Amino acid sequence: MQREMNRRLMHGKWIRFAQQLLAGFSCVITTFAISAPLPAGYPSDYPDIISAAKKEGKVIVYSVTHTAAVHPLINDFEALYPGVKVEYSDLDSAILYNRFVSENAAGTPSADVLWSSAMDLQVKLVNDGYAAAYASPEIPNLPSWAHYQNSAYGTTFEPLAIVYNKHQIAASEVPQTRAELIKLLKGNPKKFAGKVTTYDIEKSGVGFNYLTQDFHIGGNTIWDLVRAMGAANVKLQSSSGTMLERISSGDSLIGYNMIGSYAHARARKDPSIGYVYPRDYTQVLSRLMLITKNARNPNAARLWLDYILSKRGQTVLANQADLFALRSDVGGDNSAAGLTRQLGASLKPVQVGIGLLVYLDQAKRMEFMKTWQQAVKKP
């Protein structure tokens, strides 16, 4: 009897010892995971942000970037930070802006992160007090033009392109500059009647931003091009995707100010799509990311921002998401470094800052719209 009691007592002690040992291993593993080496320049307390983000459990992102393109980034981020999910909504730029502002006015849950190529609207949100200030540890790795007030961050390096139907426009006809595009449209009025497409700047925030930046860079010359497109009965659209479909089908033969990364991705699988970057100048946009001031998951938002700006995130972005990397230490054709080798001084990146707000002034916007409507002959 006594022997059996002693045996059970020893057995209980071994179980408790094993439990304590396993708990210790778990603590060591957890500590190791949190204390894993951080990228150079990251603060020593960054593991606290990671831990807090895992408690939040998710980050809510409103974006204009197609969901299919972002899947590789989401998958890699969630693998890097298990337990932090990305809730991603793909919206048009104007809808994104209006939805976010309306939700904030109503006090309803909204996005933690806004990611949009409507650079002017993103900077406006910063200036209107909707963005949280966060000094990303990745700032030293970004071009000086690509961040603003520790609140708005450029994430991509994307040239705007002239896109054309390769089956309908011969290689010798392809315009290499805006002057050549004007000459092509004026010289072939029957061929291009109703066959030209570009953004409807009254419906597309990005389209408005691109054209105002054209005017900033090229001056009144841009109106000569808009008038030439208007004379050709230009078909106006609100997205690059729609324009690419029209050009692929032959409903349109040529498109202006289209997002180069989308054209590049489409051309790899669609033999009817060709594109060029204008030699007179190639406007370079960047999809701006900001963390919202009232974010319900602010730590997860910081993780997502830093990941997208990191070398790892930028490499995935360039090689799997068919976007163009901003960082100079990411190589390949889909990168700032690759495009600079190809296009050199003709590249004109858009400065992230208050200069983007000029044509959001109501009087200037109305004046610009009136000139555009007259040029495209829009009633």
C-alpha cells in the first residue's frame, strides 16, 4: 500500500516537472521569436510593436491596387507575422477617399491603412489631419522625394505609358514622344476616330492627378495633346484596366497616361498589347501609403507599412506583384534601378508634398476642368 502511494507521488512529481520543462521551452521559443534579429536601423523595442500587432490580430487596408496583384504580398506578410491577418478592400481612388472620409465623419469603423495612387488626395488627407505620424525605420532607404511629414510614404516607382494595339499600329508608327502622338492622331483622323482612350479626369482621381502633373512638367503643350485626342473623339474611362481591355480587343488602338506596371504585366501574356515610355519625359507616380489617425489596429498598420517598404517586401512587390520597386537596392527590370538604366533623365518622379495640392484648390480645379472640357469637347 505504502509502495503504491510512493509510486503515484513520484509519478505526479515527474508530470509536474515535465509540464514546467515544456513551459520553459515555450517561453524560450516565444522569446526567441520576438527577439529574432531585426533589420538594420530598426529600434530595439520593435518587438513590442510585433507583439502588440499580434494581439490586434489584423490590419484593415483600403487600396486601389488590384487584389490579385497584392496576394503575394499579403501571403508573405502573413507568413512573416503569423496571427496578423490582412483585410484588403480594392476600390477606385475617388471611392476610397470618399468612403474613408464619410466613415470618419460618422464615427464608424474604417481602414487602418490607405494605399492609393491618387497622390494628391493622399497628401490632402495628411494635411487635413486624417493621418497618423509614424517615422518608419525604412525612411533612410527611400528616395528623398518619396515621403512627407512621416505620414505619407511612396511605395512604388511606376512610369506612365502610351499603350497601343500591336496588331493595328505598326512598330514604325509607334509614337515615342507626345509630339509624335499628336502628329500620329492628326495625320490619321479616320483610323483613330473613336479609337483613342485616356482617363476621364472628372471621374478618376488618379487621372486628374496625372494630367495636372503633366501640366506642371510640360506646360501648355499638354493641351495640344488633349485637343488632338478630343478631335479624335477620345473615349474616356475611369481605370487602366478598362482601357487595357479596350486596346486588347481593338475597340481602342492607343491609350495615354496609362499605368506602366499594369501594361507591363498585361503585355507579358497578351500579344496584342504594346507600350512605350515617352522620351520627352516619363511621369513616375508612386502609390502612397498612410496609417490613419484613428486606426483601430495601429501596430499591425505599422508592421504592414514597414513590410511594404522593406527590401523583402519590395522584392516581392517587384517580382511577384507586377509592380515596380521604389528602393535602389532592389534590382531587376521592375525597379527604380532598372528603369533608371533604361530611361535615365527622362524619368520625372512626382514629389510627395504640398505641391500636389495646388489643383485641389476649388478655383484652380474648376479652371483646369473647364480647359480640359473645352479641349476634349466634352459637353
